[in-house]
Amino acid sequence: MPVFRIPDKHLFPHPSLAEPDGLLGVGGDLDPGRLMLAYVNGIFPWYSAGQPILWFSPDPRFVLRPESLKVGRSLKKIIRRGDYEIRLDTAFSGVIRGCKEAYRPGQRGTWITPDMEAAYVELHRLGHAHSAEAWFEGELVGGLYGVSIGGLFSGESMFARRSDASKVAFVWLVRQMEAWGITLVDAQVRTDHLARFGGSELPREQYLSELHHLLGQPSRPGPWSLDPGFSPL
């Protein structure tokens, strides 16, 4: 399969034309309109500093259905104890910066380049990107961020500076989204972390078919906040 050069005009080739590793195209920019067009077509940017912008649509996709979320016994204890205060959309820039600075074994540098950081902060300002945050004694110690469209939440990255902080934030977010009617969490590619939460692989063709229906559901533009009295357990 060829790797397509993405033109200045906001358009993408069909995801089925991607390389076996999911690479679909190179080039373009991170304009909010282009980013949202990518997500509604099952495509996302993923590249490192010094590389051109690379666009991916992997097959299979790794997803989590909120009703299938698995929460281990020890994590439930931490959530019930209230070790962390969980907030939504109060420190998006801090969350993406935490993800950018997080140490990941076997990974050199970060794919969250300054341009990527600025682009998702802008998506947050426009109400499309959201953060779930874990706070401890007034300090941001973990969280995650992603993009929401219709019934889909596309997770991007997470970080933790204290034990299980990002996991607790993730459980709160998934359960709240389930209550709101968001029915699919897209983790993009498989990780053991998401697999333990109940994630599973979905063929790209099926993902794109489901995506079509998810986009027909009402969107929930930001800023987000937890429902009063909401509890994830």
C-alpha cells in the first residue's frame, strides 16, 4: 500500500488504504478542523519530534466498552477510601504536560510535541478535548485526556505521579461517560494497562461501521464536570 501525502486541503484517504502498521499518510497540519475530520474518519496523528506529521488508522483497533469495564478489588478499595479527588476539565494543560513529561520504559522522548500540545489545548478550548484529573492535597498527581465526539471518547494519553492516580481518574471518567451515554472508548492501539480494564481488539472495518453510528449521537461539548453526587462504584 502507498503512504499518502496529506494535502493542504482538509481531506484524508480512506482508512482501509493504510499500511499494515496503520500508517495512512504524512504531512498536513494540526488545525482543529483537520484534527476533528481525522477523528470522525477513524484516523489520528502519532509522530515524534523531528518527524513530519504522521496519520494512522490501525487494524485492529483497541477499544473499551464502558459497560465491560473491569475494576480490580484493590483499586476499588482505593476509590472507596477517597485517596484522590477527581475533577474533569479543570487542568487540561497540566494533564497534557504531565503526559508529555511522563517516563515510559523503552520509549525515548515523547510523541507529544509542542505543536501537538498546542493543538489539543486548542481542541480543549473549543470543547472537544477533555481531561480527567486526580488531585492529592491540592496537587495534580495524575490524569488522562482525549477527544469526545458523539458517543465516542478517543483516549490519547495518561500519567501518574502517585500510585494508581491515573487508574482512579480513568475509572471515574469511564463510569461518568457511561452514565452520559458515551458507549465506546477508543484506546487506538493495545496496551496491557487497558487490557486489564477490559479492553479488546476490534477489526478496523467494524470500528468504522460503529463509528458511523456513534457520530450520530449527541455530542457533549465542554467543559465537563462530574454529575452532582456521582460515584463510580
